[in-house]
Amino acid sequence: PVDRFTILMKVSRFAKQARFFHIVGGACFGSQYARWLLRARSLGMLQLERIFAVDRDPDCRLLREGPHDAAISVVCSDWVDYLTRLLLNQATPETVAADHWVPSPLSPHILFLAMTRAAAELIPGLRWESAAITEPVGVPVQIPLAGGNLAVSFAEWQCPVNCIEPPTCPAIRGPRTWDMKATLEKHFSAERAFRSSHVLQCRHFVHGVGTIPMQDILTEFARLLENLKSSPVQEFAVATVSGCHGLIDVAHCRRL
């Protein structure tokens, strides 16, 4: 019989490579994602340098209950503040090419808030005013939220929170023929010439954990800054999506 070490050595040849993971939260979901990443590493499916779990609570569940591992650092910070600092540091694409943002399914729209805040710091006299989304975006489920943003989904049924969105949808037991990123990019490209629109997609990366590559986030932020400097952008839209669901925010640009 083949021993476990031999199996792990064979699997590790195909391990995914990552540098840093930035996990939103150190409570239920954050602890779970940290545990799954460490398990993927132990199974030879993943090689990583460090996991940063970001939580405002200095006594969060991850600190109290673990998992405890030398690769995990818990950062006591507001989520938007943390991502804003990453954007303002303007790390080079080469540095962040193997870094990942791990969102929580129940967190606020952190990417939108951090991008607007960082852009306002870098461009003097720039102010953002949140705006409600009124136009239909071509998906079956569209739910306006209290803050003016819009929750969208292709699923007219209840999905499990940790679904990895496989090619065959477990709810309908048939092929998943839709993709939220492609749908929203098509919608944004046809709407409003003075809108700077950005769609960032969370995809299953390894062992049940979905991520948005940090390189994608920094690339879209750099594109926003370039649009603001080179064209009369009047509106900024960002959608954080999976394959099936998404959250869209819009803000109007005002220059003092």
C-alpha cells in the first residue's frame, strides 16, 4: 500500500501557489476559511506564506478558538480601513500576483467603500455621493437595499452559503449556464458613457474557499484612477460578484 507521505508528495506537485490570504473577519466564516486553507496546505493542495484575518474585535473567535498556526496573523482593524491601506500602498502587480482577498458572504460592500475612500485621498478635491441604482441589469432577482445598492442573483431559490458554484448547479441538477461577471460587464458597457464600472469576481480557489485575486483589485483601482484623471467620469460603479450572485454600488463624482 502507498503511504500517506507518498500520496501527499504526489499531490503537492500540483499544489496551488499563494503568498498572502487576506480574510474578512475572524468570527464564524473567517475561522472556517482559515481552517480550510490550513487543511488544504496539510493535504498538499496549497502552498502559502501567511494568512491575515482582519477583525475589529480584539477577542474574536479565531483568536480564542483557533485554528492556531504560525502562518496565521489576526489584524485588529476595520475592514474598509484595512483594504484602503492596501490600495494606498499601491503594491506592484509582481508583489501581489499570488495574494488573495477572501470575502465574507455577509459583509458590507468593502471593495466599493475602500476604492472610493482611497481615490478621494489620492485625488484632491474629489468627493463621492452614493446613488441609488434604478435601471434593470438583466438578471432574474434584483433586490434594492436600504443603502441604495442592489443585490442581484440568477438563483430564484435558496443557495447554501458555502456553495462553490460547480458547473452543474446542485439546486437545479443541471448545467450552470450563467455567469454574473459577464452579464454585468455587458450591462455596464452599454450604459452611461461617463461611468467607470468595475466587476470583481470571487471564484472558488481551493478546498471550499472563494477568493478575489488582489491583483484584480489593484488593477481595477488603477483603472479607476486613470479614468478619473483622463476623462470626465461622473459616476463610479463597482460590483462584487460570484458566478451566481452579486452586490452593486454606484456613486456620483463631485469635484470641489
